Amino acid sequence: MKITKAVIPAAGLGTRVLPATKNMPKEMYPIVDKPTIQYIVEEAVASGITDILIITNRGKGLMEDHFDKSPELESLLEKSGKTELLETVRKISDLANITFIRQKEMKGLGHAILKAKSFAGNDPFAVLYGDGVIISKTPAIKQLIDHYGEYGKGVVGVKLVDEKDIHKYGSLKVEPMHDNVFKCTDMKEKPQTKEEVLSLYSILDRCVLPPEIFDILENTKPGAGGEIQLTDAMREIAIKDGMTAVEFEGRRYDMGNKFGILQAQIEVGLEHPETSVQLKKYIKELAKKI
């Protein structure tokens, strides 16, 4: 089945990187010369997505402005003869059909996804977390879309997590099937004891969900942290119908984490044509002083 809709939950407050996020959404942090949210939208578009819903909250209007046209800037660039920059700016507003909706109450990721019910309708849809950037040869969400429905309803993108950190994430019960693909039959959000840990595989930033998720979310009670957890709703699907888990290829950056932001800046900067030479030279000189 062709999947053309994507939901990007981007309503988090970014408390892990305060005070920077007091007035600047973490989704707008630049990685070299593009904001985080643009990397995520471009990944979706490169995977065949044509319609995107970004879920925001109060104070995140900068994201809407970024994907809107900017007549004043475009006119200035045109008059200055900066045609390459002009084309770059114009492409941003033409990436996809992008709409926005606010999550007025912070009740968790599951509550945010429920806001997309009318947008998704009866279609399966991709979910790309707003603070997770994944750089890969094949777009991460496409890697999941390609396996949609293989071992049940829905697909989750997974990675191995350190045992000491698994309590921060969700733990999945998985059965190896082929290559980097598993069948998932159970999951536990933020396991607090060794007995609750199903494996060290955890969902990280990407999934493809069937429309049935909305009926489940409407009846999902608050879980970990007193919030409506998307993992709890997906667990019902995993137990009843099974889900596919794909250990996606790519480098993941947590842009809601101070170290993740630094990693993204450095590693992407080392590959960017305008910064790679200078940055490599700078790092080599800096390393001599450390």
C-alpha cells in the first residue's frame, strides 16, 4: 500500500535544553544551515510523502513561518542576483502540503497523535518525531514504509539501547525474521525493573501506523508520567495483530538533548561542502590542545 501521509509531533517544550528553548522551539535549531524540522520534512518527502501534519503548541509559530513563502526575502534575493539562494528558499515552501494543528494540552505523545485522526482518515500514516533527525542513504521512514504490513499491522523503527538507558525508552518483545526485520508481539514503555525489560530493542523516532490506532488511543488511559503513551496503544496492536520492527540504517541525532545537538552540528558539518574543510582543520588543531 502506498503511504502518502505523515504526522510530525512537535509540541514538546524542550525542557532538556533550557534556557535555549524558552523562546526558540528545539525543532528550529539549525544543523549547519537548515533547521531540525526541515531535515525531518525532507526525509518524509524523499520517502514519497505528499501530505504532512505538524502538531505544535503555543509559541511555535516559527515553524509555520519557515514553511511559508517569504515575499520580502525572495524579492531581496532576486534583486541581489542571488539566484541559487532564491531557489533554495522557494523550495522550502513547496516541499509538500504542510498543515499545522496545536496540541492545546500537554497530555503525552498518544494524545498528540490522536489530533491527527481527521487528517489521516482511514489511511495508514507515517510518524516522524519532531526532535529526531536521522541521516541515512535510504530515508529512515522509507525503510519502514517498505515493510508495512509484513508481519502484522504497522511498523516501528528500532535500535539497540544500552541496558543502563532502557528505562528511558520502550522495550520490545521481538522475534528475528530476516535481515534487519523482526516481528514485534509486545512492548513496555519505560520499564523500571529487569523483569519488565522485554529486550534492549527500543522504538526510536519513527513508525508507520494503521488507522485503527485512533480508536485505541481514544480509550487509552494515562500511563508512564501520567501521560497518554503512544507505546501503550501500539502494544494493543502488537499483541492482537503483531507489528513489524525494522532496525533502520542511519545515524540518529536526539535534538532534544544537548549532546545530540552538538553531535549533529559536528558530524553533519564534517560532510557539508561549505564547512567540511574548515571544520576538519579546526578539529585537528583543537585536538592537539585537549
